[in-house]
Amino acid sequence: MTVDERIQRRLADIRVALIGKQAESEAPVAAYCERLNRLVSAVLTETHVGRA
């Protein structure tokens, strides 16, 4: 899958939203947001490594 700049920007937006939701949520939802955020971060990291 090719991750272009548009997708990277959207993933960054999702990452910020997940951080906010995690901060305001109770434990089960906060833990779920944390796991999702790790996945999003991994994709962003991999796409930056691929471009370097």
C-alpha cells in the first residue's frame, strides 16, 4: 500500500484525536485508543523510514 502525503496528514489527525479521546475516557476505552494510536504511529514511522 502506498501512503501518500494526504494519507499521512489524515493519520496524524487521527493520532491527535485518539490522544484526546484517550485522555477523556475511562480505562477500557482509553486502553483501546492507546492500542490504535500505537498502530497509527507505526504506520507513520514506517512511511517516514521508507522515504529516508
